[in-house]
Amino acid sequence: MRYSSAVILSCLPFVSVAVTASQYLSVSLALSSLFDNQAASADGSADFDAHGASFDSQYLPPGPWVYDGITYDFPKTWGEGNDNVVANGQVLRLDTPTYVHELHMVYSGDASGSAHEFVANFVLNFADNSTQQLQLYAKNWWRWPILNWGVIRTPYSFIANGAQKNFNASQIYQWSTAIPSEQPLTSITLPPLSTAHRLHLFAMAVSPSTSATSTSTAAPPLAIRRARFTTRWDTVRGARAQAVEVTLANMLPSAAFSSLTSTSTENTSAALAITTPHTIELIGPGLTTLSRGVVQRLVPGDQARVDVLVANTNANSAGGGTATVVVRDARGQVVLSSAGWAMAPLVESWTAEKEVLERHETPTWWNGAKFGIFIHWGVYSVPAWGPPKMYAEWYDWYLRNPANATGPTWEHHLDTYGPTVSYEDFIANFTASAFDAGKWVSLFEKAGAKYFVVVTKHHDGFSLFDTGNTTQRSSVHFGPKRDLVAELLDTAKKQAPGLHRGTYYSLPEWFNPDYAKYGFGQWPGGVARDAFNASLVQSYTGALPLGDYIDDLQLPHMLELATKYDTEIMWCDIGGPNRTLEFAAQFYNHAQLQGRQVTMNNRCGNVPDFETPEYATFGSIQPTSWESSEGMDPFSYGLNAVTNASQYKNATTIVQTLVDIVSKNGNFLLDIGPTAEGEIIEAMMEGLLDTGAWLDYSGSCIYDTNYWFPGSQDANPPPGAPAVRFLTTPTTFCIVAFAPPANGQLVINKRVPLLPGDSLRLLRPSGGVEVPWTVDAGTGQLVVSIPEGALADGRFAWALEATYAVESD
């Protein structure tokens, strides 16, 4: 490798500052000059959404407001005038052109109810007249029944200009993102107006880069971005050690990279980047560092996230005091000491209180797993039919909605089964006669999945587990007369103990008579009418008398899955009325007593650990935990016999979707729909096995990786270049191309963290091969030369893994 075309750092217009340590600063942007909307009032007179709805001002924090270490200019008193701007293409200018490390904003969308999230595109404008689009995946201020979960939550909102209240919790969100720092930022163009879902911005701030006038300084300017005492833990010396997530930032702009040349000395590199192992520890009252975090590479404009494991004897204290983060170089010398980080103990016993449970988060194993298998299997697998672009597992609903010839499912059912066959009659044909749990588990392992989630009960109310005396509407009493969930989970526990086990559970049921008092929208509850003779009441096979649906069926089911079946993922669906706070406390305590860490999604109605978009990928990194799910079928989770083999996702689609999602901090839950007999069709098996074959040799660029803070992809690729995604670990950097590079060269126009001495390997089925690379130091363009023969046995995606050269200090 070599660096070429040097641009001397001292030629750049930097301001000289001390570079051995720095504070992570934030500077508020003058957004208030653009304010044109009032979101909050004490009496509902504000009009946030242009339909007479608004926040109650008493629940919004006064300014200045600090979140995640960033200070935002909020009103000192809400409700006294305009407090936000509706994005409409306005230009927000910085006082002076500034190299920016990170941009921060507080926002909310004003669509509501079942409205989905939306994309809002900002434009960054730089001093050299270049621009770059910045995509925000924006969330609306309230959503129901599936939750959005903001950093500011109010118990209700005003509607009808204060005449009424909407008791769905209202949300305000925060987002931070890296900003390219090759050039000073001059202004930000806000997204254009969308009347369907307007974007409201309450405050914005930037964290400016730090600069130096020469490469003679001994170390780069470092700052602690955050030190967060998590609820995650590991076992060290037989005891629970708390994971403290520490984020270390190199505050130089990425433009400082341009001083590196092929003749750069070790001292030059050390002045700009961490190139030797640096350790991170914590000091504080009652705090002992048991395992230090290690950062081996940190270039200008980048951030590194590591876990430091500590013993925290402040477990019973309310506040816990503050801690100091200490960073040492390879010689053990302190290069940064940052004090004042709030300590919080591990939770020793979870209680059914929102303030306690909302601290819970996805465990370390889930964060590193990246790839899981979803299984939609049930009575709906018997008809296995859905109209184009609709879910086949919703057969029972679409059969009755609408129950006439305008409904494709109604018409299909009439033509195929006749008017006397009901959905309930399909239960006898759900046999699971070919179901072999061992074969399923083996397939999941071969596919490279690290966890699975099986549907235990869908909206039709038919369970695949032993429901005890709550109902007999289950596979234990009807159809297979087997506990299918127990068979699968017990087999996985014995056969593949490293494969984590999850359970999907629908909180509502479409036509459960006892759900009528809680019913809403497409989940009305109550007795169903015969789809072909509305004068007849449809039976609800296996139902037993209940006092209350939630108390006597929903909560007991969820607790059974947690405590009897030992699920590790409670993957609820739909949300709606619930007793999730009580469930979550028992779920977490039960697992903790067994030495396990578990998680729960955002569809259980309260205190979510992670978000669950469907058939969705994003254009930017999402810093919070999320998991995208989609079927191998292009439109359905349950098996749809109408779909032909060529329409199912092949390994190219699966692998590239997986890489894209992981590069943006997500997990990918890929769904299969077995037959009523329990067989997985050939087209699905082929895609899974091919994906597993790719992960066998490329998995080091997927599992346990982290998103790369400066960005997930090349925002300005050369014409004709394949799309690429970036991923990182403490010791490696991965570039995954979605097509083989033409003419033996892969060109990337984004400055990546490769330095002189690093090796770059193309991962292949026949073994990795080292490939040469060069970087134009002035532009940051990376050129990788790949012999054509080296690409011959690759398929689906081409992973290049750089291993950092570790310099001696």
C-alpha cells in the first residue's frame, strides 16, 4: 500500500489548541429565528399538527435542556409563543464555516395514529460549494398500537384546541449523526414540506471538530463522547460485572488525514490517530474496573465504542455518584482523564415501574447476533393463500373483510372450498406431520442465524404451545395435538445451545369473544359471523370461559412463555391493552436468576428494548437498537402458495439486505413460512443455505461488528462503482461490495480508516487473499486492486477485511 499526493496539514485554516485532551463540546444553532409553530400550551390553545392538537406544556422540560451530554436551547417556559420550526426548505446558516464532528437535533413528526415513520432529507452545504444529503428516518409524535418511544414523553396530548385529551403518550425524539469533515460546514437546508407528515424541529446543535496547526503534537485530541452505565452485564470471577459503554472520539476533522503520506513517520500517525492499543478504565466511589476497554484504531473524525466491565458496589444507592474515565496509551501513560460521568447501578430486582423498566436494553448477545430466523406457522398455513402484496397469514381476517365478491380472499375461498367450509375447519388439517425440530434447528445453524423467533400465537388466537386452563385453542388439544413450541425450543437448547430462542405472541385476537371489551381497529374481538351467511355465528374452537382476556389469558400466556419455555426474546405483536409492566418485571427477574439476559420488542405496549420495522431498510445509521423483519416471500410472512419459486429471496438479496441493515446498526430477522405439515419448501431452504455458505467465510464482517460512525456507505461513489457498506470491529474494518468490481479495481470516494502497514484481504470460500491498496491522501480516495482470478469463487457480496497494523509505542 502507499499514500500519495500529500496536502500538508499546516496549510489548512485550523485554530491551534491543546491536543492531548479535550472536552466534548456542543454549540447550539440559532434555530429560534426560524420558529413558525407553537407545539405546547397549558390549555390546548397551541396548534402543533394543524388540526388543533398540541402538547401539554407542563410536561416539557425547560431550557437549556441536556440529553446525552448535548445542550439544547429549549424555551425557559413552554407555552408562551412559537417553539419549533416546520421544515419547509429553510436554510440554517452557521455563524462561521466550521468543521463539524457531529450534528444533533430534537424533533417530532406531526402525523399520528397508525401513520408510519417517514424519510426527511436535509442537505449539508460546505465551504467548497459541495453538498451532501443527510437522511433522517423520522418518527411521529404518537403512534398506536405499536409504540414509538421518544426521549421526551408526555402522558397525553390536547385535541380539539384543548376541549379534549388524547391519552396516547406523545413523543419528542433526539437524533445525532456524524457530519463529513473534509470541508467546513456553512449551512444546512431543512427538508421540504410534506403535508402528510410535517417535520417539526425544536432544537439543533453541532459538536465542532478540534484542530491543530501541525503534526508535531504527541497525540490526537481525544474526548469522551459518553460513558453510559448500562443494564448489560457479563460474568467475571463468578459475579455479575456491569458493562459501561464508553465512546471515545477523535476530534480532529477527517481533513487532517491529508497529512499522511507514504513517507509519514510513526510520530506523524500518532499525532493524528490512535494506532497503538489504548485502554479505557473507570474510577469512582465503589467502582472497580474488572476488564478494560481497548481501542486500537481511531482516526480523525471517528468514534470508537467499547465496553468496560466494572464491579459497582453502589448497587443500593439512589444516585451512585460520578465516575472518571481514564484513557491510557500502550505505555500506560494517561492521555485523557474525563470526570463527572453519572453512575447508575445494575438493577438487582426489576419492579413493575416504567421508570425502572425503561432502563432495560438489548443484551450484548443480541447486539452481536445480527441475523435471526422468523417462523410464521399456524392454521393459516393450511390455505396458504393471499392476494398480491398482502399477508397470507391474515387469511381469516381477509376472508371476512370484506365478506363479499369484492374481497379476493372471500372469492378464492368460495371457489376453492365452497361456502360451508370455515377457517375453523382448517384446524384439523394443520397436522405438523412432517415437523422435525432437529432438522429445523440444523437448518437455522447452517443458514448462519444466531437466533430464531417462532410464532406461538397469531391474531387468529390458535396457539402452538400448552395454554393450560386459559383456553384449549391450541395445537396441544387440536390439529397436531403436540406442544410444537416446546419441541422446537427444547431441541434448540440441547442441540444448539448457542442458538438463542425467541417467541412471537400476538397480544390481541381478531375474533376472541372475550377481547370485545378491548377491541379496536382490525382487532375488534367479539364473535365472528360466518363469512358466507352473516346470520350464523362462527364458533371459536377451543375457547373456555374467561373472566377477563388480559388477566386470564394474555398475561398468563406471556408469563408461561417467559418462565416455563424460557424464551430469550419476547417478540410481541400489535400492542394494545396489556399488563406488560408486570410481565416485563417477572420476565427479567426470572432470566436474571438463571444467569440469562433477555429482551422485548416495541410491540408489547410498553417499555421497549428495540424497534421492529417491517420490510424496511434505512438510508442512515439508527443509533438505537432496531431489527428489520421481512419474509423470504416478497410480500408475506406466512406461506403463500401463489408465490412461485423464482419470487422468493435468493442469497444475493438476503446477504445484501443483511449487510445493509447491519451497517446501520440493525439486526435482520428473515422469515420463513413452513407448510401445514411442517416442511420448509426447497426455494426457502436454498436461499438460507446459500446465505449460510457466504457467512461461513465472510461472517467476521457481520457478527459482533459495529456500525462505523462516519457513515455506512460511500455517499459519492464513482460512476459505475458497486455499492459498498462499511462495518468495523476493534481490530478490523470491513468494506462489503454488492457487485464484483470492474477491471479489477474497487474505488471508494470516502476516506476510510486505513493507515500505512494495514493489510487488506478479500474473503473467499477458498480462503482470504491479500490485495494491494492505495489512498490519495488529499482526496481520501481508496483504490483496491483485485486480481480477476480472486473474484471467481465469490458470490452474493464481496467482503474486504482490513486488519489494523498495531504499532509499538
